Amino acid sequence: MSSEPSATLAKEINEALAESNRLAESAVIEAARAGSLMIKAKKQVPHGSWGQWIQQHCHMTDRNARRYMPVSYTHLRAHETN
């Protein structure tokens, strides 16, 4: 039995890592899109109604929504500098 993993295993590991990175990038893009849409929606909801609106229509808490919204700004700034 060999003491080193095979080249096939290394190839499979690298493929899995590449797919993981692709999916992670896709997740960030979609989170940024959701955050951007939430910012638009929040501007249209009457003052003081955001928490109730987001829970009713998006099945998430205001606290979680507040985590998504900054992602859109961060993502846009990162792509403006590249």
C-alpha cells in the first residue's frame, strides 16, 4: 500500500475545491442581489413597518435582512475597484 494519496485523489480534491469556490462566489453574488433588492423595498415601505413587512413577505427577521443589505454595498465596492 502506498504511503501517498494517488494523483486521482488529488485531482478529485482540486475539482471539489474549484466547485466549492464557484458556488461560494455565486452565493455572494446572490446575497448581494438580495441585499440590493431589500434596500429598494425598504425605501418603499412606510417608516416603522419594515420589520413586519420583511417577516410577512420574505420569511426572515429584520435582523437577518440587516445582514444582507451591507453585502450589496461591499460587493459593489469590491467590483468597482477591479
